Amino acid sequence: AQSVTQPDIHITVSEGASLELRCNYSYGATPYLFWYVQSPGQGLQLLLKYFSGDTLVQGIKGFEAEFKRSQSSFNLRKPSVHWSDAAEYFCAGKPSGGYQKVTFGIGTKLQVIP
Amino acid sequence: DVKVTQSSRYLVKRTGEKVFLECVQDMDHENMFWYRQDPGLGLRLIYFSYDVKMKEKGDIPEGYSVSREKKERFSLILESASTNQTSMYLCASSPLSGRPGTDTQYFGPGTRLTVL
């Protein structure tokens, strides 16, 4: 089945440290890929998205993600984490084109310690 | 800015009650979605609608129905609430899909439903 996988359910990083959240996908052709963030008590907000072109995508709040076809990955990165980044992060994807629905990963909960 | 609003942030109902969750979006989006979110399971799609009066089952439609009489409003209905429907319910909308850049979903703040 076509899907996205987030292998890490929970990650803890120190404030100021770098961050990488993993996402793997299983779509045949180049998919559309997304990263969303959910702050406590809130709905999901789009951080960034990839459709085609440059494989390094810049998003809001200083986040970036890199599409790597050879590894079927779309990992989210941030060079220096702030305490306000503590949230749950969802990777999502769908086959390119057509009217197929987006599938969400199960989420990675990020804890930031002083 | 796109705004998706949900009628309640918190709701407590009793087993067997009929429950209505309302969602309204103000960006003239064609697509609307209902998800439930549970710890360890992520977001699971219940139903979606790509046009007024049109609906498609998602991954977990059992026990739910939906209504879309107007483009901006999408309602989720629990015909007879059960305790296993205690969850966070998220509504989302997006423009017509099939074209790059149009699959971004905009989410409401969620309704936390407790069924006793």
C-alpha cells in the first residue's frame, strides 16, 4: 500500500541543537510530500511541501526538508531548535497528480529540553 | 488567511446520543475532510467531500456519516455515539486537487469529543 512512515514516535533534543525528523514514503512515481506541525491544543499547520524541482525545500519557522529519491525519504531538518518548536510533526504524501487523497504518518512528538 | 472553524473545542456526550460536529471554511475550497486523531495512530480519514452533496468514504467511515449541503460547510454525524468514538476530530479543507500546489490542507483547531 502507498504510504508514509515516520519511524520515530518521540524525539528529545536540547535547545540550540540541530534536529532531523525522518520520513519515508512508498509511492511509485515522485509523490507530493508535506510536513505539518501541530502545537498542543491546535490543528495542523503546513511547514513545507515538495511537488517537483529543487529537492531541498525551505519552509516556515526555519525548517527545511530534502527529497531523496534513492532513499525514498523526505526528512525534516532545523539547524538550531527553539523551545517553541516542541510539538508533534506529521509527514504526509500522495501520488502526484490525480484526485487521490493525502496519507498522513503517525507523527513524531518533539520534546525540547533546556 | 484561510480560516477553518469547528463548532466546538470540547464536547461531552453520552452513549447512544446523536452527535453533530460542524466545520466551516471561508476560502471557497472544493475539498473538505474529516479526520480523527488518536495517540499512536496519527490522523485517519473518516470521510471527504469534493463538492456540494458529494462524499467519499475514507479509511474508517463505520459509525459516521457526513453532510455537505453548502460549499463552505461540512458536517460529521455520529448516529449513535459509542465510547470508542472518544477522540480528537479534525476538519480540513483544500482547493481542487490534481494540480501542483493545490493539495495543501488547511486544518481547524479540532474538537475533542468524549463519549461517556
